[in-house]
Amino acid sequence: MFNLQNWGLMRIARLAAGGIVLWNALADHQPLLGLMGGFLLLQAVLNIGCGTGGCGVAAPRQQPQNFTQESTKDIEYEEIH
């Protein structure tokens, strides 16, 4: 039914934190806190989030071998007052 093989420590922590926050939001009638708890639960269920390579920066593109500084054209700017 559910694939539980990819459940790591951070995913379980997000699930637990989201559940606790959502429970407290419902008990205290706090809609903003409920949104944050729902967001944590959604991260855990969908396995998304910014952690350990979850939101990495793209690797820089390699320049072509025939690329040289001389092949680029200098841009001239005109100051406008």
C-alpha cells in the first residue's frame, strides 16, 4: 500500500513535528499555526524539503572548449542623467 523504504530521520521528524503542530493548532483554534503544521505534514508525505541536497543549487554549466575571453564582445554603456 505505502512505500516506507525512503523514510529517513528528517522525514520522520517532519511528520512528528507537523502532527504535533497541527494538533496544537486545532486545540487552540489557531489557523496560521494549522497552515504551518499542514505544510510540515505535506513535506513529510511528499518527501520534499530543503535539507541535505533537497534544494541544491544547480551545477555551473561548462563553457564550450572554443570559448575564450576574446570571443566576447565588450558592451559599452552610456550614462543617462
